[in-house]
Amino acid sequence: TTESPVAVETLDDVPEHVLRGLPEDVRLFPSAVDKTRLGVWATKSILKGKKFGPFVGDKKKRSQV
């Protein structure tokens, strides 16, 4: 059997406004959960309750993710 190649998400796939909106100490790197996707990684500890944004996208309920 021939398996189709798996598409791997890259930084080129991320809209510019998303990259511009990342907080200073947050980066996109390959996900620890799914190596074909990008994940959000902190480069230093983020204090509990720290807020950053603005959020762009559709908000989902916990049961939807």
C-alpha cells in the first residue's frame, strides 16, 4: 500500500497577523502532541492570570476542542 504524504504545518502557513500578535515570550514550534502541527511554546514562565491579546478567531467551548 502507498501512504499519502502527511502535510506538515509550517510558519509559512500562519497568517502574518497571528505572528505579529504573539506576546514577546511566546513562539510557534512543532507541537509536542502532533508533530505535523505547530504548537504555542513559552520561552519563559508566564505568570498565572497574565492576559495578552487581542484574540482573533472563533471562541470554542472546552467540550468542542
